[in-house]
Amino acid sequence: MRHPLNIALVTAADLDAETVQAIAVRDLARALAAPLSEDAEGHQVSVYTRRCNPAARMRSRIAPGATVYQVEAGPARRLSDDDTLRHVRDFADALRRRFSGPGRPDVVHAHGWIGGLVACAVAKELDIPFVASYHGLAAGERRLGHEVHPARMRLETAVGRGADLVLAAHSGERNALVRMGVPRPSVGILPYGVDGELFSQVGPAMPRGDRQRLVTVCRDLEDGGVATAIRALAHVPDAELAIAGGPAREELENDPAVHRLTLLAKELHVADRVIFLGRLPRRSLPKLLRTARLALVLAPFQPSSMVPLEAMACGVPVVATPVGGNTDSVLDGITGMHVPADRPVLIGRAIRRLLAEETTLHGWAIAAADRANSRYSWKRIAAETLRAYERILPAPPVEEPEVEDEIAEPVEAVEETELAAALAG
């Protein structure tokens, strides 16, 4: 039986933020460190991130067995990708010193393309099994209209080819990685998990009126999904739409995206039924979701993979475009419904029919909560992560009786990877 592992998670993300990557890394670290059964031991998890806050402690424990280490690599503030890349050498040097000593991990699991760039070079140099997760690809960010570093796609491919194993968040990301040139046999799927203690059917809820509430939660108000939801609302009389996302509530009046969406709502005569809540603290999201009859996840490209899971865990069926993680997590006709992107009339009519079918909605709500808590619990995701690590870890030594005059000599195999060539270029 293999002893508890020493696992290193590496990211360039600010772990104090509430981004998808930061949340996923924190929750995965806690889940890996927790014993999976009564007779099992938890693993030792060390999370290495670039220090983004001068007030942050250099070392902090986030759970028994899980510790975050802040690495000095550039100024202690949030940086753009361009600026962060100028300090990857310092980040890599710090990891090399840590991994060369008593802190050498059994496996290195990088998160994000910059974290992957840093960790892959060090892991390969020290012959440590290396796993990469991306949390979004350059191609998807470009489709959303976001600026991306010109070398990002090339470096994402180099990291994927240099990794012993790549864990995509969903089948769409796996297919995109294969199209980029990452070998299909080395790409697996590891979905996000959901915090079942925070997101649950039972608990406090925000106040609401008599109207049936639709909820959409997004990172970017201009991802296309919010505008589609407002247009669809015009075909759902007596329902209201609560929108969580964008700037903080006190900044809503001056936000250009909110201004454009408010004008759209006025043109469609639904402004009195659209509620802009601004960016909510993560702990407030369950209170909002518990007031919803349906959650809408309608972005045409790269929607948040966490939002459908969090809604389902709160017992809310999801109306979603069949893209990104939605395709895997939302079971059409069981835990929600798939709808085509950018078709507000069709979507609105489908929602109106659903709201009139109480029995269907009730059944979907039960199935949604059951699927979120069984398939996407962090305990299960941790178990799947460990099984994935086992694919690339060396076999544990087998204890055999000593035999005189027979000494086993180690055989060392060194293989060059494509990553070194890609980074050198």
C-alpha cells in the first residue's frame, strides 16, 4: 500500500481572491489533505503561489495537512499576465530550492498556464511527476473578447506536451487541448467540485417578492449570457431576473456594462423586473440561489463551470447552453435543460413552459441536488485526483526477503521533453 503522498499544488493566482482558479485550488487542497475514509490517512498538501499581497503571511495553514506558501516573485501586488511573466524565473528558482530539499514532493500539480510554465520546467529538471490543469484556455478567452498574452496559446501547448498528465475541467476543454496538439492519451478529465456545506438546499435565503425568480451568476456582465437572459425575460411575464456579477453594488451606477444592459431592459419594457445585485461575496450566493426557481447559464462561450454545480447543490434546476462544463454537469431533461445560445425567444418560451410545470421542476430540483452532492462532492473529486496521480507515479517498492550476493542496481531513464525546446524559442 502506498504511503500518504507529499503533493505540491502550484498557481500564480491570488488565493485570497474569489476567482474560479483560486476557489478550486483551495478546495482541492483541503479535500486532498482530508482522509477519504475512517481507516485512511490524509495527504500532505503544499500550495505554492506568487505573493500578491504584502500583508499576506508567508506560510498559512488552510486545513489540517494543507499549507499555503507565498513565494516572493516580483512586487507583492496583483500583476497582469505580462508583468507576472517577467518574474517566472524567480518563482521557478524558489520552487527549485524547495523541491530539492526535504520538501521534495511526490507529484507537482500546476494550475493555470503561468503556474504550469513555472512548475513544468522545475518538475522535469528534478524528475518529479508533473500534472497540469488550465482553468480556461486562450482560445476561449479570445472568443469572449478578452485580451490574452500573444504567446499564451503556444505556451499552453508546450506545458501540455511536457506534462505527464493533463487534467481538463470538462470534455470540451479536453477536445480543445487535443486540437492544440496535446497527445490525447495524456489528457484526462477532472471536473470542479462543489462545497456541499456552503451550497445546500437548506439555509437562509434573501428576501423576494411574489414573482417567480430567475437567477444568473456571472463573472463578466458582457459575456453574452446576461443580455440573452434579459431578452428572454420579455417572453416570461410575471417572472423577475436577479443578476449577480460585475462590479460591487456601490459601483453599479457608473459601470458602462450595467448602463447598456439597463437600456436594453428599458427597450424591452422589463426594467422593473431586472435586479442588478453587483458582485456578491461567495458566502452570499447560496442565499440568492435558494430564492430561484431556475438558474440561467447562457453564455455562448466558456461559461463558469462552477455556477451550474452551485445552483444544482441548492436544488435549483439549470437552463444552460450546451458548451463548456455545462455539457457534462447539466443533464438535459433531468437536472435542467439545454438551450441554444443567442436564441432569447426560444429560451424565453421554454422557461415560461417550465415555470408552469410544477411537477417537472420539483423532480429536476431533487435530481439536481442529488447529482451535485454525489458526482461533484470535493471528496469524490479528491479521490479521482488521486487515482489520476497514480497513473504517473512510480510503483511503490515491494518488500522482498533479502537474498545474499544479489544487489539490485537502479536503472535510470532520462527523456527530453518538448517543453524545453518550446520555452527556449
